[in-house]
Amino acid sequence: MIAIVMLALLGFALGLALGVASKRFKVESDPLVEEVSALLPGTNCGQCGFAGCPTAAEKLVKGEASVDFCPPGGKALAEALAEKLGVDFDASGMADGPPKLARINEALCIGCVKCFRECPTDAIVGAPKQIHAVMWNACTGCGKCVDVCPTMCLEMFVPETGLAQWRWPKPVESVAKAA
Amino acid sequence: MKLFRFRGGVHPAEQKTTRQLPIRPLPLPTRLYLPLQMHIGAPAVPVVGVGDQVLKGQLLARAPSAVSAPVHASTSGVIEAIDEFTAPHPSGLPVRTIVLRSDGEDRWSESVVPIDPFRLSPTEIAQRVGEAGIVGMGGAAFPAAVKLQLGDRNRIHTLIINGGECEPYLTCDDRLMQERPEAVIDGVRLMLRALQCQRALIAVEANKPEAQQALRRACKELSEVQVIEVPSRYPMGSEKQMIQTVTGLEVPAGKLAAEIGVMVHNVATSYAVYQALRHGRPLISRIVTVSGGALREPTNLEVPLGTLVEELIKHCGGFKETPARQLLGGPMMGTALPHQQVPIVKGSNGVLALSAAETGLAPHAQPCIRCGRCAQACPIGLLPMELASRARHGKLDAALDLGLLDCIGCGSCSYTCPAAIPLTQYFNFAKGELARQREEQQKGERTRALAQARQLRLEREAEAKRLAAAKRKAEREAKKRAEAAAQQEKV
Amino acid sequence: MNNAGPLASPHTRQSSSVSAIMLQVWLALLPASLFGVWLYGWPALNLLLITTAAALAAEALGQRLAGRPIMPSLKDGSALLTGWILAMTLPPWAPWWVAVIGALFAIIIGKQVFGGLGQNLFNPAMLARVALLIAFPLELTTWVAPQPLFSANAPGFIDSLHITFVGVAPLVGGVDAISGATVLDGIKTELARGAELGVVLPDYYRAGDAMLGQMGGSLGETSALLLLLGGLYLIWRGHITWQIPAALLGTVALLATGFHLYDPLRFAHAGVHLLSGGLMLAAFFIATDPVGSPASRRGQLIFAAGIGALVYIIRTWGGFPEGVAFAVLLMNAATPLIDHYVRPRVYGRDPHGKPLDYQRGRFARRLKKQQGGE
């Protein structure tokens, strides 16, 4: 009898404590959104379909977007997000979409600076009436420039793998067939 | 001298059938393919153009940065092309390569030979070694001059000359030590001078008694050079294990050997240093063991760099049987070749054609039974089976924690695994994956920084525009006011 | 040439395989098993064959259900070995259904459920042994006195089929005629009755017989000598490490000797412990199963010493006369923990995994010596 009373009292006290704590230490804005936002590229390129990176971060935290939603972020970002959000996510299945880069066909470029204005990372250099160029180490492959080019002189391409980019593949796990 | 034991290791069958066969020169091939990257570091930059006539030993491509190595003409002839060509690399990807057509005359270019290289300063020696394009010839191909310059910053107490040659089949270093011991020793003394070091230990495995004898004879007058016998055990020729065996010291994780005052150079590197400083000859040829059970006449050849593997095999009578694997380098750490149209480069110490019986490779991996043979064989003290299972499941953090980056890739674990699990490849894969992740992370950070910079720029521009507009407005208003005032005055 | 992608080094392999290792272990077990068959007659042979066959069948079934290939896993010999070892730990005249249930349990629950070879946490044979002991205590503690093949009392081949498939009772005069308590059983019972060890021990334990195995017990556990020889063969061939048997037997011997010196009337001496029950088999063939034992040598020492201590504790103070199976399972469960904390020191790092610093310790001394030019 005493035990039951004690347990009931304990339960009541703990419940009360939790209730008070939830009122008192209530967090107004979700700090997770900011943390997730900090992981995203921040280019607001819009490839994911959301209005900019902060919106995408909110959706992610609410669970309305999958961690692999960001094309420029690729596999690495998906993995980082999965860890941050504590989501089980197997990135090995994710097509390691080859990172793409933008290229300007110099014969067609009219120097309109439209792409130059659009580029979220200032990877395109040039001036009005001059042929533009893409600085590949700054290009994230978001493809926004392609959409605005009036002469269709911009295209996305997959850079060739050189020795420096080559990586050993995972060993083939051939299931030994009954031999 | 007291030696120390490194843990683990394996004893693969030695198969050194060519150790009694003298080095023979390979007849000059008609075309040589010189990749611009035969070394670790930045690719060399061509200084010649297609159609140029060049002489033997002439500079073809210069080193663009400190960690790089120049490329020289292996013979006289005409530059036929500078194009993409299959690299001696497991990927089989192409690299930029200078194609040199021999004119058959093999004419040397003029070069300045110092009268007495020992009167050069240490820095000058290192510089000349760098100019001669010398890299570590045991396989790693790290620019030798970079290492020799480390003597400035670190006091090197021991220079170890690696005559281990622990890989099965390979005997090119053995033959070099047997046939040209004086030149090797001279190179060692020059390196000692470059490093301002007082002691050189030439460590030779116990299975090369003739080489030891020849070297001892050649250096008996010298107090600073000593030949020592080390046990025959793979991977004795690995830098870390060699240092441990000879000095009892271990290179701290993530540090260079020079930081504990030790430096290791290969005997073939030492010979190249001798050639460069005594005769002004850049590194344009090397000794290669051509061997393997599928080959008709195994031998040791002195080969101009850039010669295709095909020529070597043809010279050795071709195949007795279809090889199961064709390799550049030894069977433990060498590179499998996709075909024979691959050039010999500075780090190529062997061309092997192994028969199926010699490889003993199983077609399929079996499940790991945790027998622990891999952990027993690991010279570093890792648990390969645990590491591989982490790598397999993509748990890179766990693999890192287990010492993934301490792995030297010697292959002892895969060699002993009764279940034929490709452990080494799992580690290669995990290391690559890790590098890729770091790159992507860096790229992400760069992107964020760039996006922020752009945001700031846009704000700045907007602010500037706003200010300019305000200024114009103020000016306009001032003007208006002035006009109004003038009008008033008139009235 | 193979064009399945780049080929990683090394390009050569030591000639060994999982099945070759299993075969070696089986060969090392053979003398003790054959001795058991000779000692307990045809029923023992039936038991060995039935358990092994059932284990193989269970393996095939498990692989099939899991969608894994069947033949390679049968060929690797691991199921055969599990069945064989299980049979060796059973009472030699155990009925067929004990063998079959045990083998099914060992392979399906003990191994396949975990994902097949190499994935199981517990030793399958020991798991099955414990399950059988709890489920069928009577059958698992009915021992026979040695009745060597072709001796007067030994059952013939036809009788043996009856023993295995129908039961013992109608054939032999009375249960007493066949029941021969094991040494550990006997001691435990007598001590519980309040007897003095020194008085009753000779009734149960004769050192020579215990060494050779001339006594009641499990099918393949009695001959300490033959098991020892088999074990030494495996150590010599490098299939098992010396650490596990040495630490296991050493711990038991140490504890037994200590307590025996403290009170010889209550605690049996080390000889009794080492030569009876399943200790020898466990030390060389069961605890050494690599799947459930730690990877590092130091870890193996801890693991085996743990088994030894548990065996002694269970035998001396526990409810069962023999505790090998329980001890092995308990330490199997501790293996992941041991593996996590006990790792070999990595080259260039201190025991805590930090890069070596050359400020003090033996490396600092060595460095100084080398700098001095020695």
C-alpha cells in the first residue's frame, strides 16, 4: 500500500516538474532551424523548389523535406544533415551525381551580364559587352545562369575525372553463387 | 648493432629468381612516352613543343612548384606529340604525356659537371638533385630534393639507405648493390653532405648476402657509412618499419620521419644522386626487374624512362602462358596494368606477369570468421577486419577512430586472409571516400563564403546606390533652392 | 583479363581458406572423438553422425530462408564443425531427438539468425548445449559408464540403433547399470551430502583414468590427453593462439590450487578441475572459436581468464556441476566490450591513440641514444 502511494506521489511530483519546466524554459524559435540553415550552401539557388535556403531549413526541421533535397550540396550535405537531424539516411544509395560546372560558349556570348548578375557565388566574371568566363573553383553547379542566358551560350558539363579526383571504388560484393 | 623488431609482417614466397642475373641494357625503343607526372606533387610543365629536336638528358618539362619534379629526354629525337596517354596508375586514366620519337643516335646534351661535388654546399647538392628530376625510386616517387632540404630544419642523426627490397620477385636493387656498389656508396656520401648528417646505415635484407658483401667492400674505408643486415620480412622496405627495425624509433602519427631525425632513401635513389652529381646526368633510366611465372625469360633490364611495358616483355621472350595479372611493381603493393601500352616511370621497379597459380587469388570473398590473422599480420597494429567492416558499411568516423589513416596499405592483411576479403581495397575505398567528403565539405564552406561575400557586395552596392541617389536628390534640391533664392532676389 | 574495375593490391595470397582451417580443427578433434566412440560404443557414433547431419541440414535451410547461397556455406565446414563439437559435449547415449533439436538450435538460433558465419555473438554449440540442458535436464545428465566397443557389456550395432532411436531402458538391466556419474557430478553431490572430499574423491577420480578419459562423461570431453594433443597441434599450425588455452587453464588451475590450499576438504585440487568436465575441449576448441573471441592477444587473455574464473565459480558454488557452456556464453557477450577497450597499440601512437611525443619514456631514451650516434 505504502509502495503504491509512494509511486503515485513520485509520478505526480515528476509530472509537475516536467510541466513547470516546459512552461518555464520554453524556447521561442527553434535553434535547430538556424543550425541547419548554417549547413546549407546559402546561395538561395532555388534548385530544391523552396524559396531560398532558410525556408528549406524550416521545411527540413519540420520533416517536410528529405535530407537529400539539395542538389548542389550533394551527398556530403545529405550526410551532414542526416547526422544533425538524427535521421536514418543511407547515403550510399544516393546517386553520387557528378558535380557539374557551367561553361560559356565564347562564340555565342554577347556580354549581357545577365548571368553575371544571377550567379549566387559571383563565379562569373566579365563586364558589359565583354565575353564572360566562369571561374570553376567558385562555381557550385546550380545552373541558374543557364536559365537566364538569352543566347543559350551557357551549358552545364560534367568535368572529366583526372588522377587527382579518382577514387578507389568499393569492392564488388559478389555473392558467391552455388558453384 | 642492435636491431628492433616491428610487429606483424608476413613471409611471402621470395621468388627472387633473377637475383643472379646481371643487369642488361634494353635496346633503345623507337618511341618513349614520358608522363608529365611521374612523381608525387604538381605535374611538370612542358618547355618544348611538338616537332622540337631534343638531345638526351635535355629538359622537357620543368617543375612548376617546390613539390614536383622535372622531366628530361631519355634519348635524343623529336617531340612527336604532347597528349593524353594511359598512366601507370590503377585507374588506367590518361595523363598528359610527352611522346618522344628516338632518332637512334642517343646523343647527350651538354651539361655542366662539377669537378668535385663535395665542394658544393648542402643546398646546392639538394638543388642539383631536384634539377635532375630525382624522386624516391622505391615506388613512392616523392621528390628527393624536398626530403634532402629537410636537413636544414631538422637535425638528421641517421640517414637510412633502404636496401630492403622486401617485395617478392624484385631484384633490381639487389643487382644494383651487387654490380655498382661504389656508385651507390658515393651517392650515399653526397646525400650525407646534403643533409649535414654524420651517419648512414645501409640496411639490406638477410636474403641478399652478395649485395651486403659488395657494399661492405666498397665502404670499408668509410667510418660514416655502415652496412647492416636486417631480417627478411615483408614489409621491411616500408619506411616506417625500416626506421623501427634499425633505430627502434617510431615515426609519430601524422609526422615526418625527419622530425625524429631520421631520413630514409632508396639505394636506387642514391645511385641516381651519384649519376646526377658526378656525371651531370638527370634521371632518365632505371633498372627494372622483369619477372613472373608467366614470362619466358625473367631478367633485370636497364630501361630508358618512358619505354612501354610491351617492349620489356617482348625483349624477355614474351609469355609462356597467359598471365593472370600483369603488374608494375611488386605483387604486394604494385599496380595492376590494364594493358601493356603503359610506360615505365621513375618509380617502376618491376614488371611482373604472374600466372594464376602464383596469384592464388580466389574469385569470391567468403564471410569473415574473425580468425585474427589480419590483425596478427598488420605491421601497424590495426584490426583490419574491424576496419574493413566499418568501411564496408560506410562508417567512416568509426574507421578513422580505428586508425584508417595509420594504414600504410602494405597488403599484409589481404595476403593472409583465408576468406580472401579484399581488405586493402576496402581501406583504399574508405580513404578515398574520406578525401572526397573533405573536399565536398571544403567546397560547401567555400560556396557559403562566396554567397555571403556576394550578399555583402549587393548590400554595399545598394547602399552606394541609395547614397548616390540621396546625394543627387540633395544636389537637385539645393539647386532648386538656389534658383528659387535667385528668383526671389530678382524679384 | 578481368575487367571488373581496377584491381587492388596485393596481387598474391597465402594459400589458405576458411574450409582448410575448419578441416584442420576437425582433424585435431578426431582423436578425442574416435576415442569417445570407442569408449561408449555405437550409440556415440550414431549421435555424432546425427548431430552433424542435422547441423548441415539446418545450415542449408537457414541459408535458403535467408536467400543466401547454400553450397559455399556448406562447403566452408563451419556447420559441420558446430554439429561435431555439439555432439562431443552431449551425453554419449543421448537420444536422436536431442541431437536434432540441439543442432537445429545451434545453427538456426545460434548462427543463422545473426546473419550466418562470422556474425554470431555466441558460440552456437554452447548456446545449444545450454538450451538443451535447460529444456531436457534428464537426458542431458544421464551418463553412461565406459563400455568400450566389442567389450562384453557393450551394445551391438543393432542395439545401438535401439538406444538412439527408441530408448535405453528395455535393453539393459536397470538404469544403474548404465549410469556412471561424472567426476564433477559426484563431487557436487557428495559435498552437498556433507561428505569430506578427501574421503569420497578416490571413488570418482583417478588421475590416470581422467588423463586418458576412462570415465563417464560427455562423448568427446573425457580424454584430456587427446584433446590436449589436438590443441597443441592447432597451436603449432597457427590455427589458434596459445593465449586462450593458457589463460583459461591457468586461471582455473590457479583458483583451484589457491582454494585447495585454503581448505583441502572442501575444494578439489587443480588436477580434478583440469582433467574433468568440458574444460580441455573448451580451452582448445570452443573458447578459441575466433567468431566469439576478442581480436587482440591481450583481449584474448582477459576473455579466457574470465571464462576460467567463471567455470571455477560455477563448478564450486553454482547450481550446476559443470559451467563451461555458461562461462563461454557470458564471456562471448563481453567480447565486443573487450574489443572496444583492448586494442593493440598502433605504430607511432601511444596506448591512448595520441601521436607519440618524444619527451619522455623509452622512445625518448632511444632517440637520445640515436642522436648520440651510438
